[in-house]
Amino acid sequence: MKSQILAITKKFLQNPTAPYRESIVREAILQFCEDRRIQTTVDKMGNILAVYGSQYANTPLAFVAHQDHPGFIVEKESIRNKTTALFYGGVEKSYFRRGTKIKVFASTGIVPGIITKIQFDEKNKQKRVWFSLHGSANKGDLAMWDLPACQIQNDQVCSRACDDLIGCASILCLFDQLCRRKIRRKAAGLFTVAEEAGLHGAKFACTHKFLPKDSVVISIETSSTLPTAPIGKGVVIRVGDRSRIFNPAVTQWMLSTAVNLQKQDKSFLYQRKLMDAGTCEASIFTQFRYTAGALCVPLGNYHNRDFQKGKIASEFVSVNDYLNMIKLFLALVMQGVNQVQLHRTPMPQYKKRIGQLGELFLE
């Protein structure tokens, strides 16, 4: 299982992406699903809904991840190998140093370059960057930081775009395992776009009712590591994010599933944490009254920011955290979810016990 998962992941993370420029990632997801005869639908914004086992009647779990990562869109055709680009994503101005290397993924191939100037318009939330290139670029080309696409060493997956291609890859790995094991359960994957520009793909999917309302939504992310949620201590059952707390019944259901899984598999590790360094798509689905929870793996160098050195660097996650997340996916799908139970909080029942000194205990 481990070798299969890492092979899929390493191949998938080779795909470049940026907000509103997810077409290469989208084609990779669609091809992966077509190869396994998994039903797919693409909406007008570019969100993908993939459904494994569509013929089965169980309430579907919908695992949601986004196809984009903070990146650049070239604004105009280059002149004398110079052009400008808009950057979408949460990265502070101090990280855009002159001379920082970038790569433009042009139709003619990869064009390396450097940043020469920046102009941040905080009022209009616009980040404009000037490039000097070793070649030409066209309007609309995507660009990323010049970092390795994917390196897997020891217990680390390092990539220019763990967030959230790791999330997308984890859902594809779930599909692959379901196919290999011929599991007779329905499970969905929703792959959204433009999350880093303001969660616009999730908003579009909700306003256009792209995902059935009876779905139980599980938002999948790589979330910035916190002192209380370290890398290497397991998949995180995410209580909430910066904006809100998620459905407590879904959180409790995932927690009880994790507890039972750990009894069967001593190598399985999990954490239950509030990951409040950012806002994830579960918040959007919660606003639209979906039954939603979230899982994540702690992420190092969130949004390519090496906080200690103050410069751009590869993101990284723990291989074991990642494998544990996919193990939990499988357990959740296998167990299945009952919508009625999620919305019905049972009344606690206590037995009275009188102590030797007349104390009353409710246990």
C-alpha cells in the first residue's frame, strides 16, 4: 500500500498549478479517474466531482481538496523577455525579494526567470510582480516559485505545492485503494479551484448545488503546523479553523473511528486539534448548511514560507502522517455514516452512587 500511494503522489505532484490555472492538474485527475472507471463531472468553473461506486446506496462521504496553490498568472505577452504577473495566495511582501527564482510554464515549455520588482495594492488586494525571463511568455501563462516538484526522503514529502496537491493526491490514493480492494461503497471526491484566491471554487460549487445536499463533507488540507499539532504525530482530526468550529457530530464520528482503527493498527497515529492558522473549505460548506468536518496533515513551510529564514522554500509533510490520513479515509468509507445519527445527539444516562459520607455521584 505504501509504495502504491507514494508512486501516485510523486507523479501527481509534478503537475504545476496556480489559482485559476488548474487545467494541468484537472486533466491529471480526470485521466486518473477515467483509467479506473470512476464517474466524473466538471462544472463551469472547473471544479471536479468524482464518484466511486455511484451504483451503491449509502450516504456518500465527499472528500474535498483544492487543485490550486499560491502562484502567478502572467498579465501580458513578454517584451524583450520581460513581463508582469499577478500573484494569488497568502504570502507576505517580504518574501518577494528581487532575484528570487520563478518558473513560467508556457505553451512552449518551462521558462526560468527572476523577480525584479513588486507592487502590492493592499486596498484592492492585488499583488503585481515584474519578471525578467530567459525566454518568452504569453498572457495567461501560469508561474510558480522555482522549487523541486516533489522529493520523498525518509519520512518527508517535500514539494513546491503540498498545499493542496497532497490533499488531491490523498483522495486519488483512496480511490485507487477502493478499486484495488473492490469495495462496495459509494465515496466522492470534490476537487475545487481558486481556493487560494478566496475559496471561490467551493463557493461556486455550493451556490450551484454541485454537491448533493445529503453528502457528508470532509475537507482535506495540509494545514500549517502548530506547537500543539506537530509534524509526525499523525493525521489531524480538525475541530475547526480560524473562522469556525465544524460539525461536532462529524468530528466525534471521525474520532471514534480513529480510536477503533488504532486498536487494530498500533502504527496508526492521530491527533484531535483546532487548526486555526487559516480558513479551509469546510467553513464554506458549513455556511451552506452541509454536514461538514475536516482532516489534515501538519505542513511545514506553509505557503512556501520558511518562517525562520524569511525566504521561499519547499513545503513538507510527514510520509507517515499522510499514510495515516489515507488509512483513516478507508476506515471512514468502510464504516459508513448515518445522517440521522449525526444530527441526533443522544441524551446522557447516569447512575446514582452515594458515597460513604453522603456524597452524590452521577456516573
